[in-house]
Amino acid sequence: MPNSNIPFQTIDWTKIPKTEHAGESGTAFWQTVQFSGLRIRIVEYSKGYKADHWCKKGHIVHCLEGEFVSELQNGEEFILTKGMTYVVSDELSSHRSITKDGVKLMIIDGDFLQ
């Protein structure tokens, strides 16, 4: 197992490049910091964004700005607004994000959610 200790550090998100990811509709912009077994992202969904797939990966998702719907494949929907968080482990749900007016999220995932 690789060393997963992370020394104290700060992340200046203004210096992390954005990558673009098309949704079924709209666009997601990711800023990603990757450590061994841990990924931290600031993700912005454009107005009208709808994910193009059902995700089974575990996440900690914190809403920084705006509002979005986390839709589960079983039909359940959860509305998250600024200051709200959801947590799910790998393989425990199929979910996707939808936003009408756009949203900014911090998403943390990694080996600890298996």
C-alpha cells in the first residue's frame, strides 16, 4: 500500500486548472487535486446541467453555491442547497446530479469510501 500520509498544505483553487466535461445537457467544470487514494474537486455545473450517467462511486458532496438535485436511480430525489452535504459509499446507490440554475460543489472521494 502506498504511503497515503498528506502533510499540511493549502490549496489555492485559483491556480488549479479547470477541465470541461459535457453532461447529457450543460457542462461540468472540474478543478482537481489528486493524492494517493484521495481526490478533492471543486465542480461547477452550468445552468441546465444534467449528468450523462448514473454514478455508483462514493462521494462527500458539499454545496458551496446554488442548488441541485441528487437523483437516485430508484426515483428518489434530494434537493441540496448552499451549506448542505451528502455522503454515500461506493456501490450503495446509483445517482446523478441535475441543476436548473447552476451550482458550485466541493466533492471528495477516495479509497476510504469503499
